[in-house]
Amino acid sequence: MTHEIAVVPGDGIGQEVTPAAVDVLDALDIDFEFTEAEAGDAVAEETGEPLPEDTYDLAASADATLFGAAGETAADVILPLREAVDSFVNVRPATAYPGVDAVRPETDLVFLRENTEGVYAGHEDRLTDDVATLTRVTTETASRRLAEFACEYVQDGDHDGFTIAHKANVMRETDGLFRETVAEVADENGVATDEVLMDAFATRVCLDPTQFDVVVCPNLAGDVLSDLAAGLVGGLGLLPSANVGPDRALFEPVHGTAPDIAGDGVANPAAAILSAAMLLEYLEYDDEAASVRTAVETTLEDGPRTGDLGGDAETADVTNAIIERL
Ligand code: NAI
Ligand code: MG
């Protein structure tokens, strides 16, 4: 079976780490057909359009998309791309690795973030010079879809249940509906849940991240809390993510274009390659996904390492070492 993979490297180090992830996928014995497409600042400068229609259509039809990063146009690229795959959940693992300097080396968390609504749904108004407003949207439909995914996620993996992080004590209607719906779905599926107020979560996860495992959150909370967890594991160069929809998905490192090092060939490809491992898992190549993950872990521990991790290796050295360890 052939899998069509859209490859959208974007700008900056997206141009360096995305090909590295493709090289790793190419080294496996799987029939992938890669099609590359443009997005981001560079294409916007040329054509005025950060996300060409062809790229949107490609992501909307491919089995999966590998995205790198976009620069100033990031919001104009990634939000529509997530929509192209009808993504309702952003899966963000935050795992510390042996050999990598981390604030909390015991961190091993997965955030399942609602990916379509909340305060990011874009209903903002500037009423007067003095007043701006934002309408927050929460639906039972989106909360339910997320919760069903979360139940499957914990049942398929080695997880006892999940934590719902919210602020329903203040946002009684919106987070109230979210919390109530997610808990109800978990109950229907026999999945254990506990709850934590999102601000308390921020403190507790810093003090002891082992209190948590899978964390289900509304959009903004998931964005902020997963970035906080990224800080605990020691670096943006390590965090992959998946935007999952009902029929397809888009995989991307959490980091951006890293303009300070772009073009030098020294970016850490680990986040992009771990995103490729999530793609493999999504397409049900579990053994291959595990092999890629182990190869990345061994390389993080034994080297070679890029500059962000204190080494002096280039992107290509790290990528080749990972491929040799597959
Ligand atoms: P950034 O993630 O690009 O860089 C932050 C710091 O982390 C920099 O010092 C960078 O060198 C380092 N870094 C990030 N990834 C690395 C890697 N793989 N290897 C080694 N070092 C790495 O975030 P920043 O600086 O806030 O944003 C830069 C640009 O990226 C902006 O134009 C922003 O809009 C865009 N951006 C795009 C995203 C996306 O497309 N999903 C996400 C975040 C930012
Ligand atoms: Mg973010």
C-alpha cells in the first residue's frame, strides 16, 4: 500500500529538519510517496500568498503531512493547514530524555489539546479605542470528539486515565461545558479521570511532573501548558506534535524557524524526526515508529549532538547517526 505524504518544509530551519525527517522515513521499508509543497514567508514574498491553494489542497488530500515551520506568516499557514486536515486534537508529548539537560528529567507527559475553538476561534472585536472583546466558543461536539480521542488514546497506550485541566470555577459556562462533557465521555468509556484547575496545574507540574500523565485541555490552556512542559524537558529542539483529524493528520515540530541558526545546517532534527515517528504510529507502523524513537533516544544519549544540546555536530551528522541506528 502506498501512502501519500505531503511535505511542507516552510521557512528557516524547516528547510533543514523536514528533509532530515523525510530521509529517516525513506530509510524504512515502507512505500511512501512524498510530494513537496511551499508555504511561509518565502512564498508569500514571491506570490503574496503564505499558503498557496495547491499546498492547502495537497494537505487536504494526502494521507499525512509533514510540516516544518513558517516565520512571520506562521499563523496564516498553520491554522489553515490544521483546518485542511480537519484537525480536532493537537497531540503534544513532552518527554525528557536521558543525556539531555532538563529542568525536570522525570517529565513524561502528553497533552491532548482541543484544536478548533476556545479563545482561538477568532471572534475578536475592537469596539472603541478603549475596549476590545473576544467571544469564546465551546461546543459539546468538539469537547466530545476530543474526549473520545482521549479515551482511545489512554486505552491503546499504557495509561491509567487522564487529567482534565480547565478553569471551570471561573469560566463556568465554557469550561464548565468542556469539563462536564469530557468527564461524561470518559465515564461512558470506563476511563478514569481527575481534574485540576489549569493555574494550579502550572505550579504542580513544575514541582512534580510525575503527578500527571495524559492531560486533556481546552485550546489556549493546552498551548500554554504544553509550552511550559517543553521548558521542563530542556529544549524546543526535542518536541514533536501531531494535529489529528478524522481521516488525515499533520505532524510538525513544536519549534519555529530559528532565524538565529537557520541556513547553517546545525539545527537539531530530533523534533522533526520524532514528529515523523508520530506519523508512523498514526499510519499504524508501530514497530517502525518504535525503532525511530529508540534510534533518536540512543543518539540523544550517546551523540552526536547539535549545538542546542551542547554538541558541535551538524544536522546531517545527527540524521545519519539516527538512520544508522534504525
Ligand atoms: P523558535 O522555535 O524558532 O526558536 C527559539 C530558540 O530555540 C532559538 O534560539 C532557536 O535557535 C532554538 N531552536 C528552535 N528549534 C531548534 C532546533 N531544532 N535546533 C536547535 N535550536 C532550535 O521560536 P522563535 O524564535 O520564537 O520564533 C522564530 C520564528 O518562528 C518566528 O517568525 C515565529 O513566528 C516562527 N514560529 C513558527 C512556528 C510554526 O511554524 N509552527 C512555531 C513557533 C514560531
Ligand atoms: Mg504555542
